[in-house]
Amino acid sequence: MHAGLAVGYLLCAFVYSFEHGGLMAEVDELFVQPEYRRRGLGQTLLSAARTGLTAGGCGALQMQVADDNPGAQDFYARLGFRQKSGYRLWVATLQTEDAG
């Protein structure tokens, strides 16, 4: 919040992970309005998320970062995140049938 206005947000999705031995979270979105960036707001959002997720029993926090976004990669690396080697993201688009 800045002067009563929401200028950023962080959204996590939860999954059960055998690899991490239980509940874990993935950052689905982390956004700070461009004019409020580089003021520590993203770091504050991630810190609060890590604290809350740890208290809630999450064993890990992960995220996806585009290959062509070195700024974000540097940001997350400074906060202790590391690239998981040996993996690439695979996605299948799911179609829903029209109920009509």
C-alpha cells in the first residue's frame, strides 16, 4: 500500500509435492506498478509470503521466470531463489466442452 492505494500484489497457488514432502506453493503472479518498482515492495511482498507460507506448513516456494527476463532472474537470485537445473516447463492447453 502507498498512500492507501494497492500498488502491487503477490498471488500463490498451492500443491501437494512428494518431492518436497508435503504442501508447497508456486508464485503465480508478483506485480508492482512500474512507478513503484525498485523501492523494496517486491522484496517485502516475497518476505511476507515466505513468512506466511512457512507458518502454514509449506516446505518450498517456487516460481517460473521467463528466459528473456534477466532483471527478474537477478531479483529472485538476490532473494535466495535458485534455478532448478535439469527441468523445463511443459504445458498442455485444456479445452472445455461448451455446456450449451
